[in-house]
Amino acid sequence: MGDSEPPPRIEGKYTAIVVCWLLGNGCLFSWNSMLTIEDYYVYLFPKYHPSRVLTLVYQPFAVGTLAILTYYEAKINTRKRILFGYTLFFLAVLAVLILDLATSGKGGIGTFIGICIVSGAFGLADAHAQGGMIGDLSYMNPEFIQSFLGGAAASGALTSALRLITKAIFENSKDGLRKGAILFFSLSTLFELLCVVLYAFVFPKLPIVKYYRSKAASEGSKTVSADLAAAGIQTELREATEELKQFERKGMKQLLSENKDYALDLFLIFALTLSIFPGFLSEDTGKHSLGTWYALVLIAMYNVWDLIGRYIPLIKILKLESRKLITTAVISRVLLVPAFYFTAKYGTQGWMIMLTSFLGISNGYLAVCVLTSAPKGYKGPEQNALGNILVLFLLGGIFAGVTLDWLWLIGKGW
């Protein structure tokens, strides 16, 4: 995403790719754990539509917080922002575990409100961690952001695989659903703690990361100073003048104007996806031979193919780079809405699994095409700002999608 690749002597590239993958995973691992145990929450709270309500609670916190952070992006300490995000993920998932143990796995409105509060905390953490990381990685090697997005998708695939395994292990035991959920959140708690350690002590000290941050600082970025200090680099940054501040405010509007098609693409990709996943797939696909496994299999297929889709652009000949073609592909996904409606009504489970797989692969593929293409040609501070803008539209699309998801309930009663 920068103007050129760093000199070959700079070490730490592959370590950075692995760390980015783990940090991407950490941005969504806790939330995907909550989504993936929907069968447990549907059992505990059958009247409250948890698959829809929890997502709807999550989104205003994520979008509202990110909007504020994006507006003040040039003045925010990126290191503190991201560390706060991962630490909040750790504390929130720990709170879910404690809440379940404290209530002995009982349902009720009080417990559900507690789960909703934690869901809002996940949204707050997501805005800090994911928005900050994509902005941070936007001025580095394109492979870093690719790996981060791949990790985010892998969190869904991993949680789905773990859920299927735990369901199989505990299926015939008393309180099996709850045991699987407790194991899930225990693993999530440990993983989020790992992410805090990785970002705080490992990532900033990698030579290639120091190189990109020093380069961004030399181009006028004010957001990297704390990261450079953590890496033991003392950099003299230019004093912010009133003229520079004015430039930054204009720059944000100009960046959005120059990339409005990319921003709209991300909004539409995730609005369409979240209008179907996970609510529709959890509640509206009818009864089939897979029984209670059906929704879990659908969610797993979506997550696996979303992960595969995010790695397809690594094959250069298969990567969409034309802005018009990307937008055309994004708009054409609207056809999935009637396709899901008629498949749920008349199709077999095989057709639904295939359609869900296509939803996943197209979501992952198009998202990566947009996020790796957009920042090209900009300087470090602009790339960071653009990364934040694009994630804001991405989360805005998710919010719109989970709102539209309620339309599937029309005519079905509550």
C-alpha cells in the first residue's frame, strides 16, 4: 500500500504476517464465539430472538464509537486505542463466562440484559481494535492487511469448527449445550489475552513494523509516536500547526470524495451479508434432516468460504482491481435475497448450503479486493485516515444489514 516494498534486509515480515493474522482473529473471535453458540442462547432465551437482538445491540456501539474515532483519527494515540480495544475484548468475554457461572446457566430477562451489555462492549472494543488496526496496517505492506482480514475470517471458521466439535462431544451429556458454551468462552478469554500481549510487546518491536512507522512519521503522521516509543525509537515529529489541522479536516472529506465508490461497496457488501447471516440462517431455514445441526452447519459453511474468499485475491490473476467491476459485482449480490427466500421456502438443505457458501466466498473476496486496493497512491497519514473511513462504512453496512434482517420476520409473528 506504500509506494514501494521495503529493502530486503528488513527482517520480521513473516513474523508480522503471523501476528497480523492472530490479531485479526482476535478482533472477531469473542464475537464469533457468541454468534456460534446461538443454539445455546436460543435454548436459554427462546422468546427474545438472541441471534438478531445481540447483533442489533452490538452495532450502534461499534458504528457510533468508530464514527467519533474516525473524525479525530489524526489526533488519537493509535497504540492506546488498539490496546484498549483488545483489553476490552478480554474483559467482556471474561464477563460472559462469569455471568453464566454466576447464574448457573439459567435464562431470564436479567441474564439476557447482562448478555446484551456485554454485546455492546464487544461493539465498543471492535471500533477501537479493528478500525485502529486497519488504519495502522493501511500504510504498511499489503500482505499485512490481507493477513489481518484473513485472520478475522478465520475466527469465524475456527469458532464454527470448535462449536461442531464441542456439540459432538457434549451432545449426549447432561447440560451439554452449556458445557460447550463454557469451554468456548474459556478459550476466547485466553486468546484475547494473547492478543493484548502480542500487540503490546511483540508487534511494535518487529524491524519491518518499525520501518513503516518511521516512514509514516516522516510523512507527517502524528498517530505513530507512541508505537515508535514502545519500539525504542525516538522520532522528532513536526509540530502541528493550525494550517496542518485545517488540511487534515479537509483531507478527510476529500479522501471520502475520492473513494466514495469503495466506501459504498463495503457498505453494500456487509449490508447484504448481515441481512441474511446469522439471523435468517439461525431461525428461518425450516426443518431438515440435519435437525439441530442444520443452523450450525450453515454458519460453519459461511465462515469457511468467507475465509477462502479472503485468500483468493492473493492469486493476482483472480484479483479484481477495476473499480467499476468491483462495484458491478457488489450490486449483483442483491440477487441473493430472492435466491435465499425461494430456497428456504422450496429448496432442499443441499441448495441452502451451496447458497450460503457463495454468500461467504463473495463477502470475503470482495471485501479484501476493496480494502487492499483503496489505499494505493496515498501517503501514510492519508492511508491511515482512509482505512478508518472504510471500516466505518463497513460497520455501517453491518448495522444496516442486521436491521434489515428483521424484515424476514414479517408475517411470521413474534
